[in-house]
Amino acid sequence: MPLAVYILGVAIFAQGTSELMLAGLLPEMAADLGVSVPDAGLLISGFAVGMLVGAPILAVLTLRWPPRTALLAFMAVFVISHVVGALTSSYGVLLATRVVGAFVYAGFWAVAAVTALSLVPADARGRAMSVVAGGLTVATLIGLPAGTLVGQSLSWRAAFWAVAALSAVAAAGVVATIPATRPQAPYGGAPSLRAQVRALARPQIWLACVTTAVSTAAVLVTFAYLAALLVETTGLAPGWVAGVLALYGLGSLIGITLGGRVADLRPFALLFAGLTGVTLVSAGIGLGAAAAWAVVPLAFLLGGFGMAVNPALNTRVFTLAAGAPTLAASVNVSAFNVGITAGPWLGGLALEWGYGYASTGWIGAGLGLVALATVALARALPPAPPVQDAPVEPVVRAS
């Protein structure tokens, strides 16, 4: 495997840490900026909004750029956004930097995937993509608790500086390892726009995307406020938060590993089992929010069940849009970010209305039931005929 592929994975790790670490820093950021915890939670939603629109726009704008040029431009803006974020005392400016940073992070994802595929032979492309996408999984397991620990030990601004520094190092690695010339396309032929539009017109595609959005929101509504819940409701000392978030990351790694092994063979069974787990675990957090002995293991299970369904959410859309997946997969990526945005927003509403942090678990359970209903409906619908007049083009996005 070329060193450049691992460098791209490190870059995703650095930027993914920024995407995730705010979940462990909301109380400190809210106190420092003079805003409520729900308002601080919108910084997570702002990042998701940037991700929602960044990839398609930047992919079009930089279509004729050499990949190394595009990657370095995205990372330069990402680093600058975090330096500004670390220096500002304005909540509004910080929110703007989160949107801008996420915008270019989404563009980096799109170009990095194509670049990684172009650097390896055909029989190694799956492994190359696992290295690149694995950067986000490692960010969940290591970057999230490390960012939380740095933020709590020094300040949340120190965590921003750390992400900026690591991203700058990764950018130097891009300069050293990514060819300056434009590579050949890693897969032949141009996808048929007509076939892709026809695929998007089918209700099965949109139902699958609804499942993606709702199931993601079911996990994120609790996860976004997990650190605050642990301190304010469960009564744990702030120093324990990073450890609990590490357990969540470990559960996520185990879940996505196991889910990836069965998603292709039994996607509906995986979705039913995983979303049932998310529903029950979320209800358990709502019911036992005041007890550390309950919340700590449930955080591990929330990560496990929540990430286990991720491979099936992706493969379901590829199955429905066989032969023309590009636009359909892009819509599914957007659906992930709709869920990432909606979850913290719904949790914030409940907190503003005075229902307490335990309510986020109950909202997650309700959303889990809705997601299960969409899976049941999809299972009952007749299978859609695949579209076959365009080559399959893989699109990778980890959540």
C-alpha cells in the first residue's frame, strides 16, 4: 500500500477529530463563550451543515485541479479556520469557522477517495479505501477522547490548536507523497446522468435515505450531549468523561467491524437488529441517566449498535442504485448529515424546554422506532429493478 494512502488516512483522522471532539467539550465551551449548552451544541450542527453542502460544490469547482492542489487548498483553509476558532471570543465567529472547516473537509473527503483509488491497482482499491475511511474510525476511538482530555486539561482552544497542528503535518505529508500530476480515473467510463436521475426517481432510494437520516439522528441526539449528561445528570467528575467517550469509540469500532461482515449478506437483518439495539439502549440511557453503572456501559453499546448499521445504510443505497449510484450515494451522504444536524437540534429543543439531559435518550428511542418503521416499510415494498447502463462508481463517507 503506498505511503500516500496512509497519509490521506492521517489527514482524515486529524479533520475527523475536529468533527467529533466537540461532543466532549460542550460544557467548557458554553461557559467560556457565555452561551447555553444547547447553543454550544449547534456548533456540532453547524459542522454537519458544512459537510452537507461542501462535497458536491467543491467537487465541481475543483474538477479540473490536480488532486494535490485541491487537497492542499482544502487543508490550508481547514487549518486557518481552526486557528481563527482558537483565537476568537465570539460565538458567531466560531460557528462560522465550524461551517467553513466542515465545508472544505467534505471536499477533502471527495478528492481523497478518488486519489487513493488512483494510487493502487484494481485488486487493492477496497483496502485503500478502508485505510482512508479508517481515519475517521480511529478519530472516534482515539481522537475524540484525546481531544476531550486536552480540552479539559488545558482548554478547548488547545484542542483546536492541536487539530490545526496535526492537519498541517498531514498537509506536509500530502506534499511529499501525492503526485502533482492528475492521475487516470480509477474506474472506467462516465456514469450515465439519465440512469442516475432515473434511480433517484424511485421511492425505494428516498426511503433508504430517510432511514439513514433518522437512524443517524437517533444516535446523535444522545451522543451530542453525552458529556454534559455524564457531568450534570449522572454526576461523574469531568475527568471521567474522556474515558466514557473512549468506550463509545471502542464500541463504534467493534460495531462497524462486525456490521461490515454481514451488511452485504443480510442488510435487513442487520438494520432490524442494530436499530432495535439503538432504541433499547437510548431508552435505557433515558431511564438510568442518573446512575453511572447504567450509563457507562450503555454508552459503549450506543456506539456499537449505532455504527453497526452504518455499512448496511450505505450498501442498501448501492444495491438499489446498481449501475448508477453516484447521485443516489451523494443523496445518502447528505442524509447522514441531515441526521447529524437534526439530532443535536432536537436535543437542544428538549433542553431549552426544561426536560433535562435524560430526555435526549428518550428522543433517541423514539427516533429509533421511526427508523425501524422505515426499514419495515422498505422490506415490504417490491424490489426495484436495478439500473444497468452505467458503471458502478464507489462513493465513500464514514459517519
